[in-house]
Amino acid sequence: MIKIGVTGGIGSGKSVVGEILKLHNIPLFDADKEAKLLNNSSKIVQRKLISHFGSEIYSDGVLNRKKLAELIFNNEENLKIANAIIHPELAKSFIYWCNNQNKSDIVAIEAAILIEAGFLKYIDKLITVYSPEELRIERVMRRDGSSRDEIIARMKNQISEEEKLKLSDYVIINDGHHSLIQQVTNVINLIITSKE
């Protein structure tokens, strides 16, 4: 089984690439969505987050994401602690999920901070979705209603595009001028032929 990682900066369009992979019958593990579920379902995550950030971080067993965001935003130490609690549990969840995808030769994981979370060791091929910064900012402003400053601050928590590109096996350009469907199809064909 080949495990593909899909990453890219905020607003790059990695979710769209994930959807195209699913159209090719490639099962997709959405790390951001799974992490949100884990924050509420994992007793280990709950216990450790409460122990570090206090019981008001949860209300009725549901993580107060706004409160956590306030605690980790612009606070590198808190961000490191939260990631050190959540990422190992997410990795276990991904491995378990992979082991249950026995009908597929290829599976994929989509994650904004795939590299930062130390997930390179769990995948065979890395795809980075690249989009010019200005276009990414505009997309996120439209999508989330966030301010330019908020988006730039969030971008600073991710490693640079240059670094992502250096570590990538494949790059998909999402600038509105290149066909995403064609690029994803080409990458899948390259991965399949490299396996044969």
C-alpha cells in the first residue's frame, strides 16, 4: 500500500486536491477533521489538554476550540504543548485507519501541517499544493471572513512554501491557470507506474 501525503499552505486548495483523489477511489484521511473529532473523543487528549490548560478548555466533553485558539495563538510554547498532545494520538488514528483500508493499493492523508506534525515518516510520497501567497490570502478572506493580518499570522505558524517544496515528491500548482484534475491524474499515474 502506498501512502500519499497532501499538504499545502492555508488557502492553497489542498482540500480540493483531496476531493479529486477521492474521485479516483483513493481513500482520504482528513487530518484536520480527524483531529477535531479526537479532541472530543479521545480521553487521553482530553486529560492532557485539561491538565495543561485547565478544565474550562472543555465544556460538557466538547473542546472549546475558540479558547484553545486564544491560548495557542502567538504563544509558541502553548502551541508546542497542544501539538505534542494531539499529534501522537492522530498518528495512531491514521495508522489504525490505514490498516483498515485493505481494498486499496493507495491511500492519502490531507493535512495542513503534515510536515510540522512529523507525519513524513508515515507516508511514502508527498504532494504539495502550491498557490501564490496573495491568492491564498484572498481565498481565505473570502472563505473564513478572516482579516489579512489574521491570515498572515496563521501562515507564520506553518513552515515556508520553499521548505515544503524541497521536501515534496510532487507539486500541484493551484493558481487558476493550471487544471487541477489533470495534474492530480498525472501524479496518480506517476505514483502507480513507480510502484510497478
